[in-house]
Amino acid sequence: MPPNFQFEFFYFTKPRIPVGLGTASNDLQANAQVLLDTGAEISLFDMRLAVELGIDFRNAPSIRVHGVTVDSIEVLLATVEVRLLGLSELAAVVEVGFVEALLQTAENIIGLDVLEHFEFGLSHSQRLGYLGRSTAAQRV
């Protein structure tokens, strides 16, 4: 079955897009630029966004992740709504990671944990990306 691409976006050097974040516990919202990273299993955001969202990490689970640019970092987990391109049509509720001072060494990233909810494609030679709801996600 062909992909269900409903939205296009352009980028310059790397596939970065705007995202909106929200939580079910309050009406606070946060916005960020993120790198689409198909090599990342989990999406990571700077802790400042968690502060903007009013996330309480007192009883939050944590994990250690390893990456290309870092040996090992502690990641605090929280469930948030992620809206790719800031659109409600491209929203998914996912447990993502928050990292203290992430932007000092890396950038916010959307990984496969979020991307698995969507159809996704890139024409890197044209710096053009495609997004849509996956047919599996539409059946849910």
C-alpha cells in the first residue's frame, strides 16, 4: 500500500521541523524545533521544555541512553502529546525523554517512537519531507 502523505515540508541542511508539545495534566504548551532522526529509538527534548509544560519528575522513571554524540546520559521519561509541524492532524501521545542541558551538546530529536505513528519520507536531494497519518494509526 502506498504511503499516506498529506503534508509536505521544506528544510535547509538537516530535516528539522517545528513541533508542539502538551500534556494531559494541564493546558500548558511548548514549541520546539526538532531534528527528525530515524537512528534514534527514543525522542529527546531539552529539560527547559518540560519546565514550560509543568511536568513533575518526582516519581518519573529514568533510563540511560547511548548515542553517537554522547557516551551515556540519564533521561527522565514523561508522556506528552507531540504534534509534528504543530498540527493536531499529526499528533501522537508518546512517552519521550527529557535531558538536562541537552541543547548545549546536541539538539531536540524526534525518534522512531514518534515516527512509528506516521507515514514519513524524505527527498533529501530536494530538501523536501513528507508526513501523514499511518493507515494503521487511522484504524485505531
